[in-house]
Amino acid sequence: MADLQSQAANQLRNIEQSTGKTVADFAALIRAAGHEKHGKMVSFLKSEHGLGHGNANLIAHTVRQQAAGGPAAPTDLLSAQYAGKKAHLRAIYDRLAEIAEGQGSDAKKVIQKTGVSFRRKKQFALVQAPSSKRVQLGLAVARLTASRRSSKVGWWVSLLRSSKLSAGRSGSARMRTRSSPWPFR
């Protein structure tokens, strides 16, 4: 499985080959045009330099990241997601991460700015804390077939359908069983 950093590096090489410009060249053009916001950079790169949205978005993201001193460390991203009023939700994330990482040695965790993705060849789960009152779990279960691996995931889905994992202000996670299935409110 290629990681996101190597995919981005490959995409940047392809952009340089097709345009003849490096990220540094694009950064200079963006600075000269006076754009500081991501959306303005993307629009500028698309309209003035003929880039597609995906390529313009990656360049804008890379330029902004370099201006901020480089990418944030994954631990910093995770800490920021569960800071302040969301701190008590960290126990829920920790338990879900433990379950997801226990799905096999090929299960990888990718910490992003607003959530944590769990992947094999493709993403199979996403954990986010969109507010101080809930943790959101997205599961890709449409393609599950009966196998030893999916039976492990199957119990997880069953557990989530019949239970509610919550955390008190003390930070300890607790599981509450519900008799009704989805959705949790």
C-alpha cells in the first residue's frame, strides 16, 4: 500500500513534468500574485496556469504547509483534534483505534487534520470528533464477505449497532447497550 506522502510526492513530480514548474516556482508565482488563502491559490492556479483542481489543491496545500514551517507531526494533529472541550472524547477514539488496529498487521492508521483514517489497500474506517458531544465513526462495510477477517469487523459493527461508547469528563470510556439499532443520538 502506498502511503499518502508518497502519493503526493508522485503527483508533484507529475505536475513538474507536465508544467515544467516546481513547487518553489508556483510558490513564487502565488506570492507575487498576493494570494494567502487556500481557495484563492487554487483558483489562481486553475485559471492562470491551467491546472486541474486536484493538482492546484495539492500545490496550494504544499505551499501553505511550507510557509507554516513544514507539515505538522501526526501526534500534534491528534492532540489538536481532542484538545479543550473535546478532551474527554479521547478515550472513545483510543478504544476505536485499538479495535481498528487489531484488525490485522496490514491495518494502518493515518492521522489527518480533522480525523483519523484506518486503511488497508483502501480506507475502511474514519474516526472524527466534529463537536465536543460526539465522536463520529464511518465504516466502509458494503463489500464485506464472509471470512475470518470480516467476522472480526462484523462483531465491531454489531457492537456499535447495539451499544453506545461514551466518555465521561474523567476520560474513561464506557459502553452502554441499547436495544434499538442505528442511529445513535
